[in-house]
Amino acid sequence: MNKTYDEGHALASEIAAKINNAGPLVILGTPFIHLKNVGNITRGVSNLKLAAQNCHQEEKGAFTGEISGDMLKSVGVDYVIIGHSERREYFNESDELLARKVRLVLSKGMRPIFCCGERLEIREAGKQKTFVEAQITAGLFHLDAAEFGQIIIAYEPIWAIGTGKTATKEEAQDIHQHIRNLISRKYGQEVADSTSILYGGSCKPSNAKELFSQADVDGGLIGGASLKADDFIAIANSF
């Protein structure tokens, strides 16, 4: 929940001007007020796409303050972030609810970026793998293989978000590998290998390269560092 309309326009325009068209895919996940405008900006850059930060699970109706899949699709949204840790924590979004949101997003021809991850006490108890496995199983494993092929997974170590802490490259690789193995057991190795798994815990220019160098870390879900164009571009150029 950052940037006024004019500030968001300036940030997206600066990113679009500086991004390398031959570089990796970059997705801008903006607040709702920016979607139409930023969508117009991203259309001019081949590897720059647009994401919404949330979507309601119903087609339409009396849900004041919410936004529908059709609304997002109508302004050019390509991806939708589903189940971000803040949505789970502050808005009590359950695994069952998120499964419905995933289904709705897919039905509208958009791709979900499905978030999962554990709190500090779960990590300290050594239960992070079973916790994340349960989130993914409940939120995504109702899909068939073709549907799952449209999913991007973002692992968020909640204990490392906004705290200045970051998982080591070995810790990131360990949980990402576990997620990929979990997908392989459900859908096969080909689907697992083609699934992008992003790391989302205090990723910044100073640590992006070592995180992204890990075999099963395919990119980042960038928070605070995305609010400064130069930092965001530096992270994108770390591949």
C-alpha cells in the first residue's frame, strides 16, 4: 500500500525506461488504482507484465470494496498475487478461500502467483517444510496438471520480511528444492521443472545474485526494494 497515483506513474515509467528488453521477465504488482495506467506503460516493454495484488473469489456481486477477476482482466492484468502472507495474516484468508481464488483467476485467463511461507516460531521448531507443504497441498493440488502449469509459486519466509533478516542461500535453496520435489511427486518432474518458484524475503541488490544463483530459486517476489527503481532494476539484473 504505497505510492499515490502520480508517484506510481513516475516509478513505473522509470522502471520501464531502464529495463533491459532482453532481460528476465519482470512483473509489476501494483495497488488497484495503478493497474490501468501501469498496464499502458508495460505494454511498451516486451518483458514487463502487470499483476494485481489480490482478487475476490466470486464472479461478481454485493462485495463492497472488493475487485473481481473480470475487472482485473478488463484493464490488462496478466497475473494475480494470491495468498500473500499479509492477506493470510491480516485478513484471515484461509487455504480453502485461496483455492477458490486460484480457480477464479485461472478461469479468467490470468496466472496466479501463489504465496506460501512460515512464521518464525514454525521455522525455529523445524516444521517449515510440513507447514509449506500443507499450504500448497490445500491451495493448489485441486488443480489438474495443465492448470497447475499456469501457477507461479512465491515462497515467503515471513520471519525475514521487513525484519532485515534474510534466509541464507542454503536455507532458500533447501525449501525451494522441497517445494519442487513436492510438485514432482504430484504432477511429475516435467511440470516441476517448468514451475517458477520465487523467493520473497528481504531480497535486495546486495544479496539477490547469491539467492538467484541457487538451482531452485527462479526469481524474487520483491517488496520494499521495488519502491526504488534503481534497486529494483539492480535486482532484476542479478540473473
